[in-house]
Amino acid sequence: MEQITVTDLKQKLENGENVNLLDVREDNERAEFNIGGRHIPLGKIQLFELDDLQDWKDQQIIVYCRSGKRSGLATMMLGQAGFDKVLNLEGGMLKWVETYGLEG
């Protein structure tokens, strides 16, 4: 499983790169804090309900969750579903907030 650090992701965002973000946390977690992107909770990915992602199939996707564990699982499942350019955000939102705070 390939990963990306919060520092590298922040750099991409600051450089204005087109970044496809996928948040796999639950609704209440996303409501507390998020860095944007599409929201599909892990449970839907486990059921392979991926219609909302088909336009990203050949593009890089960066998956995030609270700590990087659920997004790691989602990354592997997306790979099995034919998504070849998927990266897991190492450390998830915990690492993001630790590094950049809630305003980051």
C-alpha cells in the first residue's frame, strides 16, 4: 500500500494541484473537521458501492480517515476494485491536526 505524508499532501494543496480526496470516516467525524473531498464511509466501500468514484478510476486518489487505519483498508479494497492510483494519508486527520492544527 502506497502512502503519502500530511506534509506532501499539504504541499500539493498549496501548489494548487488537482487532488482527489476521499474521506472514509463516519458522518459525525467528518462534521467535526475535514480537509475536503468526497465522503464515502468505509462501510459503503466494503460493500463496493463505488459508483460515486468511477470518474476517478484512472486518477490519483488520496484516502483519509482519523488515524490512517480505515483509509489503509479502503486503499487496499479500492485497489482490488481496479483503482490503481490510490494513496493512504499516513496518520490521517490525527497527524494533520497535530502538524497543522484545525485551521491547517
